[in-house]
Amino acid sequence: MVPQEMTEICNKRMMAALNMEKPDRIPILFSGHCYYNFIDPTMVMADFWRRPKLVDENLIKAAELPILKEIDSPPMVSLGMPAETKHQSFAAKWFAKMKVPGRELPENALWQISEQGPMTEEDYDTIINKGWNYLKQELLKRIGFDPDALPKPDIDYGKKLQVKVAALGKQNIGRAGGMLPFPPFEVLSGARKLPKFFRDLYRIPDKVRAALDIVEDECVEESAKLIDAIPGEYGFIGGTRAGCDFISSKVFEKFYFPYYRKLVPMMHKKNVKAWLHMDGNWELFLHYFAEFPKASCVWDPDHITDIRKIKEILGDKMCITGNVPPALTSVGTPEDCYNYARDLVELFKDDGGFIMNSGCSVPPNAKRENVEAVVLATLGK
């Protein structure tokens, strides 16, 4: 079977799950997999900055290993984007800076977002009077973020990598819009720093809500433009610190969920699914998301929210991914990983709309035999 035919099978499998239909088998989509050390155990996280081409090469080699080749998702190669540019731009979405392994951190440490908190209480008025885009540019200046000063992408190298990845025959379901704006509640909590922002919610709630109305509307408009510019089947939306382990239902209803009521319908009209990547515990808030049209969203949890509760409340409304804990693949045994994955298969076997996935991401220290066990369990071997 040629790679293009394999990709078509993987895409059909993925789209069936996303549309809550039963595919030929459960798709396997491991997020954030850093399998470079399956090829060279001496490699460390700092190599993403120091030896990116070697990381790319080993990620592609790992995708061709026995058993791992059954994973439907492609390896997360750089596509020519320097790690410094990618990660500093990512951190800047919260008006933060990125601490880098091998520089500010030990060589094999995970990169870490370091919040700067450049936004003042007076800046709520700036948003209300001058708009979010005006303040956003000002906040980036305050933290010293200059995108033009970052390393430029290597476009020619990126094209060559695309050819190598295509030869693997993995799914290539597109992410619409690239990196969509994150929920304004989350962004402002980073801009203000979390303790100050949470105090604002109680000290000046009406002003925060008025500012959020403006930020939300601008973010929905920006998302619509990005989706039109970069077509795809789903749009990624990250939820990080607004679950029920962070805020009350009252705060969630007033300050967080209104954004989803604006964003998801817009995406649905454009035939783009909202991929809701939800870190933390959302158990008490799951029922809010059941109001959206069937198959218009994907619930992508980490391992904290009980997946049985997710299935109970959202199982007939949206595709669910799940949710092998990162700790299990890093410090567990192959038997532990196999049994966990088999339990997931049993839970969803009679329904469509399930994708086998890691909880958030497969950690860099995941053991190869543990990842293989999850794959084998999904395949029923």
C-alpha cells in the first residue's frame, strides 16, 4: 500500500471518530510525542534548540518502528520552525517568557512558561476605551517581545520535511486557523498573573466583564479570519486553569463560558469542529458544553477529569479523546498501560466518537514499551 492510500485510510478513520461514527478501528493520536530518545537515548530536551534537525530525523525514524507505526498521527517535527521562535511565540500569548532547557533550565528539563504579569488594573479601562488589540501590542512591548528579532523559519527545509512525513502515510487532518486565540479569561489571567486576576474577579467584576466582552468579540473575529485563511477540519482551543478545581460555577458562568457561546457557533457555521483541549478537572462544568450541536466539538482532556463522567455527560454530543496519564507511560509498567488502554476500549467499544490519546501529551521520558502497550491494547492484540 502506497503512503497516499495509507493516509486516506487514516483520514477516513479520524473523520469517522470526529463525526461520532464507528471507524474501522479506534484511531490512535498521541499528542506531543517526543520519541527522539527511542532512537538515541542520549538525547535531551535541549536538543530541540541545539540539534533540531537530528531531533526531526529521529522522530521520523521512531514513527517507522514496529508497533509504533500503527499510530495514526504524524511525528511532531519542526517543519523548519526554530524551537526558540515557536516556544517564545507560544509563551507570548500569555504575555510571558519561555525558560529554555540548556539555558535557564537543566538540559533535560521541560521548557517552562514564566509569567511576567505586565497588565495593570488600569489597563481594563484601556481595553474598554481603545480595544484589546491596542493593549495587546502594548503588553508585548512591556515584556520585550519582538517577533522580528526571533530566528526565521527555514522554509526550504520545512518543505523537505513535509515530503518525508507524507511518506509515512499518517493522517493529515488539518488544524483550521493554525493557532487560534486562547480563551480571553485564560489570557487575562496570564497578563495580570493569576492571583491578581482572581482578585479582580471579586473586586471589580463589572469592569472585568466589560473588558472581556471586548476581548471576546475581537478574538472571535480574529479566529474567523484565521479559519478562512487556513482551512481545516478542526480548530484547537486550549483550556488550562478555569476548571472546577480553579473557579466556582458562578465565576465560570459569568466570566468564562460566554466566550464559548460566541466562538463555537461561529466555528460550527464554518463547518470547523472546536477541539477543546481541557487540562484540569472540568467535571462540574461538563454539562454546559452539552448545549452545542452534536459532533461540533471534540473533548480532549488530560487525565484529571473522570473520563467515565465525560462519557456520561458528553458521550452522545461530541467525540472524546482519552486519556492515558503521562505518569503512567513514564513510570508505569507495560501491563499498567495495556490494562488502562483496554479499559478505555471497553468503555467506548459500542459507540463511535472515540480517539485513543495521551492525557494532554506523552512526556519526553515515556518508555517505548509503555507506548507500545497502549497501541497493542487499542488494536486488541
